[in-house]
Amino acid sequence: MKTYIKADPWKVIEPAYEAAFQKISESLFSIGNGRFGQRANFEETFTGPTLPGNYIAGVYYPDKTRVGWWKNGYPDYFAKVLNAPDWIALKIEADGVVLDLNHWNIERFRRVLDMQAGILHRQAKVSHSSGGSLSISSQRMCHKNRKDLGALQYVIEIGKGIKNLKISSYLEGDVTNDDANYDEQFWEGYETGIKNDSPYLAASTKKTGFRVGYALRNRISINNRAIKDLVDDIDIKRAGQLVSLAVKDGDRIVIEKYVGIKSSRYVAENDIITEALAEAQQADSSGFDTLAKEHSQTWSDNWAGSDIVIKGDDKAQQGIRFNIFQLHQTYSGDDPRLNIGPKGFTGEKYGGSTYWDTEAYCLPFYLSTAGAEVGRNLLVYRHQHLEKAIENAEKLGFKNGAALYPMVTMNGEECHNEWEITFEEIHRNGAIAYAIYDYTEYTGDQEYLLSKGIEVLIAIARFWVQRVHWSKPKECYVMHGVTGPNEYENNINNNWYTNYIARWCLSYSADVLDRISRGEGDLGRLKALTNISPEEWTGWRKIGEQIYLPVDEETRLILQQEGYLDKEILPVTEIPHSERPINQHWSWDRILRSCYIKQADVLQGLYFFEHHFEPDTIRRNFEFYEPLTVHESSLSPCVHSILASSLGMRDKAYEMYLRTARLDLDDYNNDTEDGCHITSMAGTWLAIVKGFAGMRMKKGRLSFKPFCPKNWEGYNFQIRWREQLLDIHVDQNKITIRNQGPAFEMLLNDSKYRIPQDQTQNIPL
């Protein structure tokens, strides 16, 4: 756990340079706009520890899987989000010495991410052993509404002893991925040049053939005097301009870079350079201040519908805003071909691909803060990949249109490179189905469910009925050889969560088909498309009712899997602190034999299906499994916080909230340098809205069971629900609800309340 980030309600502040934490800071101070993003690498040359990263949404490379023990059905490749050409690059030479904070003496340093305005700032005063000194300051943005624009302003103030300054501002195409399996470069087909005083660079990805184009407008001035005679600096993988200046103490040099960034996902290949040039030129005409004002206004609009205000706890406030900020940077919901990578635009780990995290954790955030159409696009993404999911299942021997959605994907194909997860972590199918249910219950939109959603449900149900088998000794259906959400258990039998969600999927799919057969949808179209019949879906329900659910009769505990209680059961407190996290200190063999749980497993099911269980059952299992959970998955703390809130275990709920809120800011799991945990950040929002505020859907009504953590004065959030826009404030004594939509009826602590249109109500707790 690190504590070098200063607490502030609206800013992430690094008050001094921390060389050992440079990669962590590069992750924390990342910026993006849903179309592209940038780690917080220094603009100028830096030879210290760094992970350069500039990423463009949807542009990836299928890096061939590198294993020595190939299995039938194994993915051919592991998809990787690519480190794309670098648009922020500067090279500064002072009297022939390259400015490099790894070698210059840093007298003062400050890095600030202004989350309210969406702008990254940095200031430093540095000196060299030769005696020269200068101060630098920079601010940059990935423009929030000009989605293909990056803008940078870099200021140099000459201190003493420097007579000559050479500045090169360029686009760098010679980039590599840190995680390349074969250390190869993923870009080729470079084109560089200059047109209308604008350097440009284009490149294509190997294999996938994505084309990207960058165009740069440089504006450099000294003491407010524009420099006109920039020298072109063009190479095969680099395009830029440079200038040499005679300088004196007190001179102020301002460098502005406006970069248009286009990709073939949105622009015809022949037009990429032309459109990138136009984007850069328009930005140059607007100027940095105007662009910053536009950008900040768009961020203000985003915050107006999604901010959570916490009174009395700056660390908690900073944590939730940091999480919401990164979610808005990662996904805007305007393109159903895109999804949410676990690292977003902050790093390369996990390949930048889509996991089940989206459906299990992210969907509720976007439904409540961005509207139904954004959430719907996340479902459309999976529907568009249905044929690929069927192909994935066919590779593993499944038939009749059964679908297995990939654990990791960019285009619908499975591309995960760990066999125990690729083949066994099949509960991801359940999360896809649950998201359809969750979306329908929250929005009231039945059209998606009855047209597109049911096609997905049919294919998933067909997978489950082929994946189970009949056990004569148990006289029920069982599921062997799986990995549950607790990835510290592999190749187990009858994981309760997997069996339970499969059982629910079969029942839910059959229920929806019953509705369609009664005239709520087009059964004829479905029959023609899938060859579905009443006999088939009636059979699903019968199979589901007979799927085995392991329970220990003596303790009345739900068993994570068969034989779990045969392990040596010791709480996490028995693990020496020096051996945590265990995934960085123990052998995999030791982890698999232990009782320790990476993330919510049984408790994940109790969170999803809380309404299926009595509170005593939830409490009994929470009190057993939580002390055995090491929370070494970023997805874990939020589920525990929500359940603890519902059980009245408020101190535990707050402990788990703070862990999820500051997981990256404090580097709890020693892995933030690889990138931030974007998908789990939605869990921080869930921990407040579904946890502390107790928001649920109950028979078509919005319901709350709120409390305020004892060290907070209060908290405030907004949600969109169907036709309603609600502003909700909770303090120690009351809940205040401001309704900006039609009158509606809701539940508060299971009592009905009618909230009139355009009115505010104060209700005592």
C-alpha cells in the first residue's frame, strides 16, 4: 500500500517526484476520451523506468499464443491493445544537453490530474550538473467532444546559465508493446510527410490491417513572439519540426501541439491523413484556451449526471471521483463495436480486451448515469458476437447452436491464453444472460429482450444443457471440470455459483420463451432462426430444476464446490503480512491447495440473486467466506461491501468500500503500474449506490434501504431510472429525494412513498 498521493476532493496530486513510483503515476494520471487515451508519460525524453502507452479504441493485434503444450480448442492468439504512435513527444536540448528528468537534478516537482476539468498538469524546476537550470510546465488533454484530437501546451522558463535551446516536436511511430510475446513490433506500412506546414504519420497494424493517421500542428513562441521558421524533421517512422533558439535568463518559450488522430474504424483509409490534417488545423485555429474551455464544459456535463459528493471524508471523495473519472474516460457508449477493457487506456495488461466484468459490474453504472441507450449498446456488442460465441462452443465440441461467450475478446473470438480459464471459467455465460435480465428490469425495455436478447439466451441455454451430465449416485445433473469466479481453484466439480447461475439461466430463458409463445414476441421468427420448440425449452426447465447445488447439511453452508470443507480452513489473518499478496509470494500449487479465495464466488451468487435467499443464509455464508478471501482481484471488495451493507455490517462495508475506492490510488495489490483496474471502478459506484444507499429493483419499483457511514456527514448522487432523473442525498438522519421527472412511487425501507413531479421530499431514516 502506497500513500504518496495527496488527498483532494477534485484532484489527484503527486506533490514530489517519486522515481520508484513513476510507472504507478503513469497509470494514475492517464487521460482518455473513449476514442483514444494516453498514459502519463513525460513529454520530453525520459530514460528512467517508464511504460509508454498511447492507445486507440478497437485497434488491436492478434499476438500468436506462445505455449509449449497446445490443446485442441486452444485460442490461436492473445489479443493485445497496441501501443500506438506517440503524439506527445518532445526533445529538448539545453546547450547540447538533453532534458531528461532521470539525469537532471529535480529541485521541485508537482503532477496534478484535474478530474473536474479533465486536464493533466505537471510542473518541475530542474538543473544540470553543468550549471544550467530551467522550469517546465505542461498541460494536456484528450479532447472530450472532439474525439479525434489531442492537445498539449508545454512551457519552458529559462533559469540561469542556458544560452541555447533546441526543441523538436514530433510524432513518433517507432513504438513497441511491453507485453509482446515474441518482442515483435506490431506496426508496418509507415507513411510520413508534411503538408501545409503540418507533419503527418500513418501506419498499419500487421495481420489485422487497421490504419491510423496522425497530423500535427506545432505552434512555438518565445516571449509571446511566434516563431515562423520551423525546420521540417521527417524520417521513415517520425514526423515533426524543430527549432534552435538563442535564449537568456527569464525567457519564456511556449510549445503547443494539436494532433488529429484518425483510424480506419471510423474513416476510409484513403481519407485518414486528409481528415487528421483537417482536425489538427481546426484545433490550431481555435487555440489551446478555447479547446480547454470546450473540453472542460463537456466534462462538467458528464459530472452533472454522475458525480457522487461525499461530505467529511476527502480520501473517500477522491476515491469515488477518481473511479468515475476513469470510467468516463474509457467508455462513452456511442459505438456498439467497442467495450470496456479491464485497463481501459491506462496500460497493456489483459490485452485491453473485454471480460465478463462489463456485464457483472459496469452495466449498472452506465445505465444509471448515462442512460438506457448506452447500456443497451453494451448488450448489442454481445449480440453482434453471437455467431462467434457459437463458433467458440463448436471448437469445444458443442452443437445445435450452443454458445460459449469468450472469457477474453476483441471481436467475439476467444483469445485468452490460460487453459484453465479459457476452457473452464464458463460462468461468464451466466453474466451475459444476467446482464440482459438486469437491463430489462432496470429500464423496463422489453423490446431488446424479446427480439435480440432471447437469441442470446437460447444459445446460452443450449450450452448449459450440453455442459451438465447426469450423475447416477446423486440422481441429479452435475457440472465437472470448471473454474469459478475464485480463480484460486481450478478444475473443480460442482462450483455452486456456476451451477446456480446455469440453473437460473435455463429457467429465465424458458420463462421468456413462454411469454413469446403467448404473443409478446415473434415466435415464428425465432423458430426459423434457431429451430426452437416448446419441447426444447420445457426440457431446459426440467434439467435446471435438477442441477446439483452443494450444501453442507451440518453447517448449512453453501459449498463453494464439492469438497471445499476438506481443506484446512484458516482465516486470512493467519497469512504473514510479508507473504501478501499470495499470488506474488506463493507457488500456484500452494494457492490451489489452500482454502483462500481470490474474489467473491459463493458471495457473487448471493449478490446477484439476493432476492432468492433469506438474510440468515446470506449472513451465515458471508461470515464464513469473507474471512477466507484475500481480495486479490480488484472485483472482490465491492461485492463484499454491498452484501455487508445489506446485512447491517456497516464497519465492514466501509472497510471494503475504501479498499475498492482507493485500490489504485493506494496500490493495494502492488500492480497499479500495469494500469488502473477500470472495470472494478464501477464496483466503487455500486458500493455506494447499491451498498450504502441500498438501491434495488423490486417488482418494477425503485427501492432504497440507505445508511450513512458514521465518519461521513452525508453523500449525494444522481441516477437515471426509466423516465426519472433523481438527485438523492443521504445523511445521518434522513434521505432527501429531488425528482426531476414525472411523479412515481418508490420503496424506502420497504414502505411505499409517492414522489411528486419536480419536487423534493425529505424522509426521516
